[in-house]
Amino acid sequence: MDLTEGTQQEKRERSKKMMLWFGIGSLIMTFAGLISAFIVSRKREDWLNDFQLPDAFIISVLVILISSFTIILAKRALKQNNMKMVTIGLLLTIGLGIAFIYNQFIGFSQIIEAGYNFTGPTSNVTISFIYIIAVVHIAHVVAGLIALIIVIYNHFKQKYNSNNMLGFELAANFWHFVDILWLALFLFLYFFRYII
């Protein structure tokens, strides 16, 4: 398909979707760099081979995966112009996003309770990387929450319907990205100790 074809609105929508995918691509490269540094650092003397991720991180995986389903339900409701269900789905997604961040901080406190701090004499490179990876991801979840708050604001102003879903779709796609990203990061961090 020739990208110059179509109406002005179709071209604008395509360009906005393409910009989102470029942004997601750059975020993937950022996390690939962090993961590469994590892998290379395992040769250090202060590397922890037997470290286990906190239980709260496992709960956060479940919470964020459920949030993907709630945004899918909201999108389906929008396609059917069921605005009440769109509101419920968006509010549930925002609530689950906040619960995810809460669980991440519980996970940090569990790491500290295990005797590992992020800086100082009880810190090491393994914990520092886990902290950096989780905090950078949390920053992107916050960005996703901001996008969802803007979407719910526009939803209440009746900007979206089954024929006009672009802003909703962009926010939902970004939300799915941060969900899938955390699942991939968690699985990598969880199973990495078994392959080194």
C-alpha cells in the first residue's frame, strides 16, 4: 500500500500510529541495552547467583496481565458504543496500573528485608540492575497511566465512539506494550539464574 494514499484523516492516523511504533522501538532498544549490561555483569565477583525475585513481583505480573484484559474489554465496549462498560474498563485498568506500581514497591521492600539495599555496603550489581530495570519500567507504566487518564478525560467529553477511536487505540497499544514488556523482563530475571 502506498502510504501517501487516502484522506487527510487516514494519513494523520497512520502517521500517529507509526510514531507510536517508533517510540516503542526505541524503548525496546533501551531495555535491550539494560538486559545486555545485566548479562555482561554476571562475570563480576559481587554477582548474586542465588537471588530470587520477591513474591510481590510475581503478583505484579498477574495484576498487569489482568489490566491488559480490562483494556481489551473497554476497547470492545467502545466498538459497540457501550460507554458505561468503556468507563468501567478504563477505571479498572487505571486501578490495576496503580496496584502494579504498589506491588513493585512492596517488592523493593521485600528485597531490602532480605538484606540487600540498592546502594551502600549491602548492595551489589545484581540488585542494582534489578532496581534500575524495575524503576525504568515503572516510569513507563506511569506514562501509560497518564495516557489512560487523558483517554478517560476525553471519553467523558464524548470524544470517542466506534468511528473515532484513534487516541484510545494509541493508549491501549502503549499499555499492552508495557504489560508485555514487564512479563518479558520478569521471565528473563526469574529464569536467568538457571542459565548462568
